Amino acid sequence: MKILITGIHGFVGSNLVNALKGKHILYGLDIVAPEKDGVVKTYSWDDLGKRNIPEVDAIIHLAGKAHDTKNQSKAQVYFDINTGLTQKIYDYFLGSSAKKFVFFSSVKAAADQVEGDILTEEVVPSPKGPYGESKIKAEEYIQEKWPADKSVYVLRPCMIHGPGNKGNLNLLYNVVKRGIPWPLGAFENKRTFTSIDNLCYVVEGLLTKEVASGVYHMADDEALSTNELIAVICEAMGRRAHIWHLNKKMMEMVASAGGCLHLPLNRERLAKLTENYVVSNRKIKSALGVDKMPVRAKEGLIKTIKSF
């Protein structure tokens, strides 16, 4: 297949290229255009407007403004990029000969917090904050123009990790690396993650199989607590886990002060690290006709940590 990938030089884009090159002909669309192994050429967004891009069979839209846990980004930036660019590339797709469109949204478009035990696609979206709100606006635009003769997939992954990842796993890794005991042991939680290998597997399936258009959540099969995650990080590094069960209220006060003092731990990071956020992947597995993801959660996390 001929595939156009937006945001091709980002974390997910780079891993997707590694997974798809050799099997497909890849083109990129990004704000930067260095040469990339496995990519014929990377075009600019101006090229899109001038329709200088060759016709392709599928478009994967990754480009977006990532969630800023330091809350230093202006709200409008999220809507300009996450909503505006999606509208632009989706309209291009509708007018092209491409038959498949994969949009990378986020579970944060569905819910900032999970009500009940598990987040499924049946939830009525109620995002909080400009990141999730800009993603759901993009989803709504896509669904308003749902084509009958093309396949469109809205993927909502939970936290993606893998080689090149720069998210909260780096924070946890650095805590362990420096020998700092994990101070949030008193918080008991469960959450799911998304291994980049499982994500690439799903995208390949959407591209090559006959899958019904729709919204699909994306997650690994198993949920882990943050304490279990710390233990996995220590195992990957060959270290013993040091987990402190400090008073919850005290740690919440530290996190509140962290936002004002620009410390590594703020309220939003505390919520991400200690909340329950379990996402169902049953619908996407059923659509692809598989019983389980190829990479187990612990296996994927160990691979990510070793890449650091």
C-alpha cells in the first residue's frame, strides 16, 4: 500500500515507520522534512494545500499537540493543531482516492477520569481541559462527514510507551535511576498502558484487514498499579524496588505546591500516576479477530525501560 503519515518524525510516527517500511510505500507530512529511512519523501503542510502530494491508499493522521502536564500551553494552540489540522487532512482525504483514514485521538477525548471499573467506547464523551476537548472536536468533525465508500478509524490509545518515549515513564525511570525511593506507595490504583508494538500491530491490521469504520479504544491487555510499574522498572534495571507508603494527604499537599514551584510532581502528574484508568481493548480485538495483543504489558514496559 501507499501510505501517507502525518507527524512522521514524532515518537509514534518513527516507530510506525519501522513497523511498516519494507511492507508498504511510505510518505510523510510534517513541519520538518529531514530524510528518514523507509520514507520516500516528507512533504510540508503547504504541499498539502497545493495538492503536491502523490495519491495514496491510506492516510494515518498522527500530527498533534501533545498533552502538556506543566499546563504552560495556551488552550487555543490545542484547537489550532489538534482540531484544525485534523479538519484539514480529513477534508483532503475525502477529496482524494485514499480508501482508509486512521486518526489518532486519545482516551482523554472520552474521559479525563474513568467512572466505574473500565472505560469502553460506549461512554458519553466528557473531556476536561483543552487537550481532550480539542481531540473530541476533531472526532466530531470526522463523524459529521463519515463517508459510505471509505473506511475511517478513530483510535483512542491510553498512554503510549516505547523506544523514544518522553512521557511520564521517563520521570519514573529517573526517580529509580537516582536511587530515590518511590514515595506514593500508599496510593493503590490500576491503569492500562499501550505498548508501541501493540499499537503498530493494530494499525497494520486496520490497514490490511476489512474492519468496520468506527471509534476504537487502544490498550494493552493487562492493567498494572503504579507500584507494580515501579517494580517492573526496577526489574528492567536490575535494581531492588524501594517503595515508601507516605501519608496521602501530605503527598497531595506537596503536589499542590509543585504546580506553583514548577517541581517534577504537580497535581496533574500525581493524578496521572495514582488514578485508576483502565481502558477496554475488547472492541478492537474483536474487530481484528484476535484474542490477545501480541505483546504483554510487562514485556512491553521492560522493552521501553531498557531503551532509556
